[in-house]
Amino acid sequence: MLAAIALLVSVTALGGFGFLWYHLDMGARLRSASLQGDITVVQQRLQDLREHGDRLAEQTQAQLSQTNTQLQGQIDQLGTQVQGQLDQFRSEQTARSEAITGLRGEFTALRESVGKLYEELDRSLDTWAVEEVEQLLLLANHRLQLSRDVSMAGRALQMADRRLEDIGDPAYVEVRQKIADEQAALAAVPPVDVAGLAVRIAALGSRVEQWPLKARAGFRDAAEEAPAAPETMPHQLLEAGREMWHDVSKLVRIQQTDETRQPLLPPEQSYFLQQNVRLRLDAAQLALLQGDAEIYTENLNAASQWLREYFEGEDDSVAAAARELAALAAEDVRPTLPDISGSLAALRRQVKAKARSAS
């Protein structure tokens, strides 16, 4: 009995061990198969990665090759451009060098010519300065005598004196003294405000039509006998007359005469009388600009006479115009000018004296 039990226990234990071994063996086999599958998957992935890496390497190599080709082409193109620019620069540099060489030759020749000219003339800087002073003194005399330009003559004398001061030669002290006397004489000449007087005369001319005429029978009779005209005709005729006399006034020529001139047209015609007065004022203005004092005064006096004879003297505007005409006629538009030739004569005497002493 015990033996049977022991055998049963042994068989049972043996069966248990067998079942355990089978279970363990099957687990090991299953794990081995799963591991083998994983290894296969990993190997497949590695193969895919290798193929992808090979493709990337090929693409990268192709791109690098293309990039190198493009870069090489650009480098070659830039090299060609740079070489062309270098060649052009060398050509320009060569041309500049040749031009500089030519200019140096011309400058050398010019310097030699100037040197020869100085040697031939044998003049010092002071000699040139003295000649400049002479020209300035000549200019001063011409401006004063021909143009009555006191201001310009004074400036020319001042410049001549400064040049003599720069020379610093005591031999020209007498000349500088003459220049100082002549400058003082010019400063004593009363200035003539030509522009201001011309403006005043023009202002009078613009107000002629505002001056009332004296009431005369001739005026009334002429007005009564004149035929009626459309209302627009007097204004049109007035405008046409103004334009005509404006053009005629530009053609006025002033002549000196001993006889007394009368108005161009009968004073009964007020418009033409006004134009006569305006023409006298224009003639006075022109004489003012030309420096003709006699014609200037003559025309202003004639305008004043017509103002007294034909215009209403008690009117304020006419009285003011008469006073203005008298004031304008009293202006000295051509003052006596001094003689400034003494400095020029003294300079020429001194130059001749120096030339004699040098010879």
C-alpha cells in the first residue's frame, strides 16, 4: 500500500515535472520566435534606413555637384568681368599717363615761354601795379566826364590809392595827395536823386486827368455845338487817345530852341491839352535821365505855365501840382563837377621821371 502510494506520488511528481518542463520549453520557444520576428523587423528597418541613406547621399552628391558647377560658372563669369575691368582700367591708366606726360610737356613749354616773356619785358611787379593805377585813374576821369558818374569815379580813385599804398613807394606821395584832394572834391558834389525825381514827375503825369480845367466860354460853346454821341463813344475815344499818345510819347525828340513853343493842339480840347501837359512831363523826365538840365527846366516851366493858364488854380490838387512843379524845376540836376585829372598827370610825370633815371 505504501509502495503504491509512493509510486503514485512518484508518478504524479514526474507528471508535474514533465508538464512544467513542457510549459517552460513552449514559453522559451514562443519567446524565441517572437524575438526572431523582432530581429527580422529591425533588420528590415535597418535595410530601409541604409537604402534611404544611400538615396540621400546620392541626392546630396548630385546637389553638391550641381552647386559646384553653378559656382564655378559664376566664378568664371566674375573672373571674366574683373579681367575686363582690369584691362579697361589699365587702358585708361595708360591714356591718363600719356595725357599727363603731354600736359607736363605743354606746361614746361608754357613755363619757358612765360619766363622768356618776363625776360623780354623785364618788368617788375611794381611796374605792373603802377600801370594798374594809371588805368584806374583813367577810368575815374572817363566815368566822371562822359557819364557824370560821381560814385564810380570815387570808387576808382579809392582803388587807385589802395594800389599805391600797397606799392609803398615814397615817390608817389604827391600822386596820393592829389587823389585825396580829388576824393574830397567829389564828396562835395551834391548828389542828384535821379530815380526819386523821375518817380515824382511820373506821379504828376498820372494825375493830370484829375486836375479840373478853368470854366471858359469856348468850352461851353463847343460842348453845346457838339453832336450827341452814344454813351460808350467818349470812353472808347479816350482809351484810343491814351494808347495813341502813349506810343507818340516814346517817339518824342527834345531839341533846344529859342522860340516859345505853344501847345500842340488848341487848349479848348481838354483831352489833348492834358496830353500836351503829360508830354511836357515825359520830356522833362527824359531830359533828367540824360542829364540835360536846360531841357529839363524848360519843360517843367512850360507845364507850370499851362497849369496856370488852363487849369483851375484854386483847386487843391492843381495848387499842389503847381508847388511840385516849382520844386522839381528848382532841383539842380546837373551840378558842376570837379576836375580830377591832376592825379593822373602827376602819376605820368613820376613814371617818366623814373624811366629817365633808370636809363
